[in-house]
Amino acid sequence: MRYLLIALSALLYACTDSNSTTGFNEDAVNTAEDSLSGMIRVSGNAVAHLGTNDATAKSTERPQMDVLLTYDFSIGKNEVTCGDFNALMKPATGLKVKCITNMYPATDVTYYDAVLFANERSKSEGRDTAYTYIATQFDDGKHCTNLDGFAFHPEVDGYRLPTEAEWSLVAKAAWNAGGWTAENSDYQLHEVCGKFDKNTKVCDMLGNAMEWVNDWYGGFLDTTLTNYVGSPDAGMFGMRVVKGGSYRNALNSIHLYNRGDVYPVTCSSHVDYVGFRLAYGSIPDAVWLGSNGKPATSRVVSLANSTVIRSQTGTYKVKLAFRDDLTGNLAYIDYSSGASVVNEIVDNIPVYHPEISPDGKKVAFCTNIEGLSGKSEVYVRDLNTSGSNLVKLDVESAAIPRWRVLENGDTVIVYVTEAGNNKDEATFKTASTWQVKFADGKFGKPEKLFDGAYHGGVSEDNRLAVTGARILRARIAKPGSTVMTDAVDTVWYKYNDEAEQACNASLAKDSSKRTLFLDFGGKTGQSFAETSYMTHERLLVVDSTGTLVQSVAAPSGFTFDHSEWAFGARNIAVATLTNINGAHSKIVLLNLSKDRQIELAEGDELWHPNLWVKKDFDLDDDLMLNLDSAGVYFREGQDWAHISMGYKMSLLWKYRNDVEILCVGSSRTENSVMVTSITSGFALNTGHSGNDMNASLYVAENYGLNHLKKLKSIVVSLDLDLWHNSTEYTEILIATTPGFVYDASHGFWTSGLPDGFLEAVELSSQYSDVARTIYEPTRGFFSDVGSGWGNASVELDSNWHGDVGMQKIEWNIKRLKDFIIKTEPLGVNIVGVIFPQNPGYRNTGSWGRYGPRRSVAKDIMDSLSKFQKQYPHFHVLDENKSGYHDYEDDCAVNTDHLSLIGAAKVTGRIDSLLKTLK
């Protein structure tokens, strides 16, 4: 994962815009006692330093970015204790964390557990809450694993987690006070403030427990930002920032600029060495830094994840496009991308009424709005972050574009020449409706359909067109006629033969010929709904004859606007919600068959939503598979490790009839084995971030042995320094993912795959374009150019092999041995590879990046040698050689991972060994 970040961050980090920090305090932090219990008050007008310019630091910790904090805030003197946490959370959610005494830090909590605690403290003191959400999800242990519709509100005076900038500002002053680290902790937590510096008024910012902070894990700029609060959303990696190191980290491996753990950290992660402390106070004019490298003082927040979307539409392959009226840009969410984040296409062209093409790849839009007279232009561009291949329709005026696929297969865009008020019939008839073919990225020759600006849509059978911009008009083909030129123009939605006001008309994009629209609290609508209501407080639906058939109420405190049927999903519509101040603050999905409303996005001004749904497979309704679990090897909210592992599982099923060599193990496998260069057989790389021996062998044992019919060899990384884990990483990577759990509950389908299973895998494939681009052509391999071995840093106490540590080492050795024995009668060779690490470790007491002592590693190597002699199909390829290897600096990207050059070298040696095996 870290190499992908290096590549992706190159452009982002190229920007500089240094601002003056004159008048701000860069050296000291002014603190005072606080009226809030357990808190200190921190004065504003100070500078926090995030990241570093140290070339040996991780790419995601570079460059240094300064943050001006112009406001006062409060922060906890210590990490939240077990006693305080359990007192609030056990009654609220049922969660009670384990601890030796009430004064230990509350650890083994998710990010969501922490923010729920912050909300609970706010409520207990009668304060507003800084976090909002729609629904909660908990695991069997009562940990909160997801908050649907989660949003942070920096403008609220409430308890919250500190931002990374706030935490770093305070921690800088307290850093020299030291803390509980691997050198003095006896490898265990201690009561809070056991090491306390009265001069700083805070404790345990270095060591004891690592700490959640509020920020999403985004990139930095070589600049100064004011009141920075992190990335606006999860991005493609979905990670949260943790700070400070813990009792298990060596002192020299903990830096103020560090912002992560050994493993990827997501909102649902919880481990026994990560806790949190609280902050309090609003953040004025908060600034987010998006993945495009542009700071912003507002943001659009996605409120629904892909799982929620699939529950309403039947598929992950859904896209939402809309106008961000604050910026004027076209924005979109791709729910199949692996993260429901908001992307904006930055341009200076006005964007109104976007509509996604039938294939979901392009978007059409116009430059004027429904109900306003005047000229407009229609454009089409690719629906991607750059909005590439922009083309303009070369006509005098065109507005409100709508895609159609004709019976002959042509894709066309229907548009009108004028989208103004249609109340006056004579004026309405001066405009006209046209269509133009769009193919190969180009417009064809426009063709006039009929007089009148019918911009609400044309039915599939070409016999109905509608429009609504003050009144609801319809054009209906005469009986027996197959062309709209021979049609009758009429007005629907009338009271005593007088047209009532209507707008936002949208004709269903299916065969039902239903039209939805909004009214102004008309008598006809009130009579049908059997209740009185105000303008736009209800969405109305009429059938093909103009007869009212359905009415939907807006949520309390809101009215509807910009209503639109979805493409590809029957009975699904979208609309904006307007608050009492007239701001279009939310976009909502309306499921008219289930009478459900799902909030999709929240922002300052969101206009003209358009929802596209693609159903790839028509699976039988009585199919026995649970499509919420079958093939779902990644679910939104999980991190890059899960995205990459999930995508590699889709590759495994795709190539199940071809794979002869399966490569499994840690990220060292992922970026060392160039499987497309192996000549001894068709190979697949399923290496993943982090590891334990069980995680290494899980895919090989349960999928490789059971479903890869041509399997001849399994290449597995032997990561001795990660054998302080037994099944810890398996729990992180496998146990929380529905597809793996579902497969396990069905015996991994050893009796054969059920009908529809492979289709379900494809249906569940909501992986990002980044994952596809990286892993598809390389069959799971990824690395980068070399930047050298760097410092031989030891990130864990290399003495972790004490009594418990030795038990875990023995567990990993036994797990490997059992697998070797299991494969012996199957004729499958096992090649255990010990990948090279920094040769500098031979000058330390540690065998590798995470230990163990070199003497312990020698004993493990002796056990592996015995296995090799005892079992002829097991082979060890030791490329580390206790640091005495021939992998030079250009072979490495960091202290324990190989570059492209190093990968080519080790792959050649693996391939040579494989060729010698029967």
C-alpha cells in the first residue's frame, strides 16, 4: 500500500504556496486550566507542524505542512480512562472495555466508539453534538463498526476528537516529557499520567496508548493552511490518523510526525494499544484539503455507503451526478468505486441539469436552468475526475439534455431550444424539442422532433412527452399513430379546468410512462393526499393519462426540489431537500415502492441530482445465494488492504482455471513477486498488507487447494518478524469481510460452486479504478522505483519473544507445518520465501523491522531447515541471509520492501527454483 501512496502523491506534493506566519507563536503553547473537567485550555494564534521533510519518512508523512490555529480549544489532560468510558458507553451502546483498573486508558475501541463517547459526553452536559449520523452498526462485541450518514460538524461547540493539528500542537510541548514505550513499559499499558510533566499540563502524548484523532488520512502540501481539519472524506484508502506511539513501540521509532500504525487503520479498527483523548470547541472557518490538492472551506459529504445503495437498487454499480452550486462544478459519487466519496470536476463552464449516459461513462449538461429564458449550451464529457473529452453541441441554443437509446440501438440526446416558463402557450410553442445522435465521442446532425419545449422526457415507445415549468404539459400521440408529429398537446394537473402550478417534471425512464413533479400546494394535490401542504412539500406522480397515482411527503423541516427519476431502477427517484432557510442542503433517494427516503449527500447547495443504475445480471429471485454476502470480499469503509485483497479474490475466481502457481503472504509478496515474469507456469499474486501465518495460508488452503485445478506450487512469504501475531491479522483482514465469512460457513464450496456464485462475485465488484489499473495487468503485483533501504529502524521491541511471544512463534511454526503435511499427498509444492530486509539489521540486535532477537530468528531458521529435510515438497528460499544478501540500495523502496529492480531479481530466483520442482 505504501508504494501506491508514493506514486499517487507525487503530483499532490508538487504544489507550494507558503503563507506568512507573522504574529503567530511557533515555539510555545499557551495553556491554562479549564472549567471543563479533565481538560486544559489552549490559546489560539499558534502554529502546528504536520509531517516532516525528512527524506527517510513515509511518503504520506511528507512534506512538512504548517497549520495556523486562530482559535482557542480545550484538550484532555490525559487519554480517556476505562472508568470514564465504561460509565457512559455501557448504558448507551452496551460496550464495556476491559482494563486492570479504571485509570488505565480506554483502548480496544474503534474510531466510531470514540466519537460516540464524545457525543455521549456532550449530551450528558446538555451540549450540542459535533457528530451526526443516520444509523449505527455494531459487531458481536458491541463495538461500533459503522455510522451510516456520518458527518463531523466543526462549527459545533461540543466534545470531539482533536484534529491532527491540535494534537500535534499540544504534543510538541509535551514530547520531551517522555512516556511509556517498549524500553520502560514491560510491554503493557499503565495508568494515565504515570509519567507527568507539570510544565506541560498534559501527559501520555508519547507512548502508553496510541490515540485516535479526528482526521481522515489525507496528503500534505508544502504550504501553510489556516484551521486545517484534514481530508474531507475517506478517499480511496479509507484510513484514519492515529498519533503518538504506544507501550509496544521503541522510543526511536516514535516521531511527532508519525500518523499511522503498523497496520492500516480504519474507522472500524480496534486494538488493545489504541485509545483516544477528547477535545472541545468549535473550529471557525475550517479548511479541508482534498485529494486534488486544493484547500476548501466547505465540503460535500456522502451520507450513504455502497451497501445502503445496493439494498435499494440491487447493485453497487450506481452513480450520482449533481451540481455543487457553491463552486458551480459538476460533482459525482461512484458507489462502485470502493469508497463513496464526492468527486468534483473543476471547470469554468456553468453546469446545470447533468444526466449520466446509458452506459454510465459520460455525462451531459447544459449552461442554463429550467424556468429561465435565454440561450443555453449543451456539453458532454467523460464522467471521471478530470472530466476528459469535453465536446459541445454546435447549435444556437440547447437546454436540459436527456439521453435515450432508440430501437435501432443509436444513443441520442433529446434537448430543447428554450427552457423558460411554459405557462403562455404561444410563447411555449416558439421553442422546440430536438434530438441528436451521439457516438464515438461526437455529436451527429440534430433533428427536430416537434414544436414545444418538452424537456421532461420522451417515453420509450415515442408516444408521450412531458414538461413542467409552471404548468404540467403533455404531448400524446394520437391513437394508432407511431410518430409524435401526429400528436395532441394537452395540460395535466388542473383544478376546475384551470392549470395549477407545477415544475420539475420528469418522465420515467422505463415503460411505465409515469411522470413525477412538484406543485405549489395545489388543491388537486391536497385533495389526492387528503392533507394540506405547502409549496414543494409533496412529490406527486401521475400515470400515462395524467391521473394522480402517488404522493410522497418531504421530511419534516424540508421541502423537495429538483426531482428526477433514476435511470435503470424502477420506482427509484432522487431529489434535493431544501431547508427552512431555502438552502438545498441534501440529496435524497426516494424508493417509491418501499416508501423509503435515503439521504445521499449533504452540503451547502446541492442542485439537480441525477442517479444512474446499472444492473449487470438478472439473477433469479429464488436464488439461494445471499447476495449481501456471496462474493462480497470488500465492503465500503474498509481500507486499502481490504480493497486490494478483495480485488485479488476477484482475480482468483477469474483465473481459477489457469492458475498453476499461487503466491500468498504479506505485502513483501505483493511487491516482490512479478508473477507475469514467471515462466514456469501461470501465476497469481494475492499478497496483502500486514500478516500472520494464518492469513498467509488462508487463501492458499481454502481457495487454492479447493478450486485451482491446475495448481502445482504455492509460494508463501515467511515473515519471521511478524510472528508476534497468531490470528490477529486474520481477524482484521478476513473475519470482518462478508464474502470470506459466507464462504467459510458453506465449507468453502468444496462440493462445487452454486449456480450464480461467479456472477455474484462480479456483481459485488465495487473496486476502485486505481485497484483495477494496478492489479489487473500485473495479476496482483505492485511495487515502485527504488529509494534505498534507509535507516534500519526497529518498530517493535525486539524482545517481544518472551513467554507469550514464544508461544506465538511456536503457533506460527505449527501452522506452517500442518499446512506442509496437508499438501504432501496433493502433489503441490510449497516454496517459503524469506524476503530480504535492510542489511543494516545485522548491526542491531533485531533480525528485522519488527524483531525478533537474532538468536530467536536462528532457532526459527533451524526449524524451517528440519521441515525442508523432512518434507521433500517443502523448500525454503532464504533471500535475507540474516542481512548478508546481495540486494543493493536500488533494490529497495524502504527498510523491508523491494523495488522494481529488487522484485525482478528475487522473482528470477523464485522462477529458477520452481523450474526444478516436479
